[in-house]
Amino acid sequence: MTNPRTLGRLLCAASVGFAPVAACAGAAPASSHAAQAWTADPDADPTARHDPAESAPRADGGADGGPRCPYGSLEDPHRGFVRCLLPDERDAGWLPPPPQGDPAPAEPPRTEPPREPAPPAPPPVVDIGAPKFEGGEVTKVEKSLGRASAELARCIADNGGVGGDAGTVKIQFLVRSRGRAEGVEVLAAKGVSPEAAACVRHLVKNKAIGAPTADPVGVTVVLTFKPAR
């Protein structure tokens, strides 16, 4: 026959032994529920964890036509949409600026059509002045320069023409034994452009003038250009 003290010890031991079983039985439904929460998809990996960010709504429109990302979206300009923002991320300072589209193509610079050059003026009339000599004479100066009248007139016409009633170019050069104009210089020019005077100088340079009476002979001559009537 069991005494009361011994019976009390057996009941205590039995209650201690059933406590873990009761605890496991109480926790079993919660664990089963948690397992279902992690594996909502019966085909998904039961060990994979669910990312809460993936449950955020997509950026495209919702079923009611409203925006699916009311707090904005995080986008990558290279890969496209990433995810919708959570409420506490709407004003976060770490968010990148919104992606911007490609810059508009620059307009080509506007260029004005090329201006047509002004037509050249008609060739002027050329008058060969009486030459002045130094150190001798050259008898054919006027005749030799007169043969180049057409080229001299073209120099003036192609470089601005004659300004006013007449233009003049005063030139000086040397004539040596070989009979050609050397060291041609423009002493003065009036009523013609500098380019026209330079053209006259270049035309007279090394031109056959005639045999001098001495070597060398200095020659100064004024060429007058009058507009053609």
C-alpha cells in the first residue's frame, strides 16, 4: 500500500513529464502556420525566405486605374523599374534622383547662305604719265607700260574699282642693262584700294621696259585710272 508521501512524489513526477509534451503540442499549430506563411507557393522552396520588398506593389497602374506606387518608385535608368517605395522611404535623402530621359538632340547651327560676291567694276581707262629719270634715261617706258594697260586696268577693277573721279598709283623702279623693272615700289596710291596698288606693283615687277642709257637708271611714273564712261 502506497503512503500519501509516496503518492505525492509520483504525481509531481508525472506532471513534470507531461509539461514538455503539452508545450510542444501548444506550439505545433503556430509552427505549422508559420511554415505556411513562408511557403505560400506549394512549388516554392520551403527553405527560401520571403522578401517583404517583393510584396510592394508594381509601378504600373492598379486594377482601379490609380498609381500602384503612391509613395514613388526606385528605378535604375539602365535596368528599369526596381520596386515601389515604402511610406517611410518617400522623403529619404539617400534616394537617387529620378531618371531622366535622353537629352534632346541639339539643333544644328543655322548658317546664312553665302553671299554672292559683288560683280567686278568695269575696267577703268589707264593713262601712263610722263616718266621721270634719275642717272640716265629709258626711251620706251611709256610704250612698254602702255602695252600692259589692259592688265593694269583689271588690277583696279578686280580690287574695288576707282573711288571718285580718278585713282592714281605712283611707282618707282630701277632699270639695269638687261632692260627690266627691278625693285618696284609703290610710293603713293589714291582713289584705289591697297590690294589694287599691290596688284599694279606685282604686274610691273620684272617687266621688260627697254634698254637704259646707264646702269642703273631710276624711273618714277604715275599711273592714272579713270572710270569707264
